[in-house]
Amino acid sequence: MSELQITVTEIVETDFGEKVQLDTPYEAKQYITYMPWQASDTVNSEELEAGTITPDYEFSPNFGCHHSWNPDDYVWEIDRESIHQAVEYFESVGIEVIDETGLLLTA
């Protein structure tokens, strides 16, 4: 299991809709980019670093998570509607998630 921590820091409006900003250590990148980009995609196994055990997590068929690095804010951004399942996935690989927005309190 990992000892990584991801912090949900802010909800922002972008040209691509509402995004959730994630403050993460570099090591979390492989887990973020592993998630399917859109519902018709599979996971991105090639994003895992050598020696990383493939996560034992099955994303729902309609799950997609557009993710991008925001170099100005130095955070990852993911679609707001994907955050709850993304958190389930992060926790399944041992990543602690801290919510500074209150977003995770809503269903």
C-alpha cells in the first residue's frame, strides 16, 4: 500500500466545465493518469511506473475522468462529477484523501 496523500483543494470553473483541483505529490501522477479518460476507454496501464502493482479496482462502465496538470496552480484538475468514484479508487490503492472543499460530504 501507498503512503501518499491527495488533498482536494478547490472547485474551479474552466473552459471545459467544473474541475476539482488536487494537490498531490509527484508519485500520485501515475494513479491519476491511470484512470479512464472517458466512459468508453479502459484504464491506462501504461501510465503505471515499473514495479507498481496494477490496482485491483473496477471503474463503473460510465466512469470517465478528464485529468490535466495545471502548471499555474501546480495541481491536477479532474472533472467534478468524477470525484466521488476517483476518491474510492484512490483509497483502494492506499492513498489518503483530504477534502478542504466539503465536496465529498455531498452524494
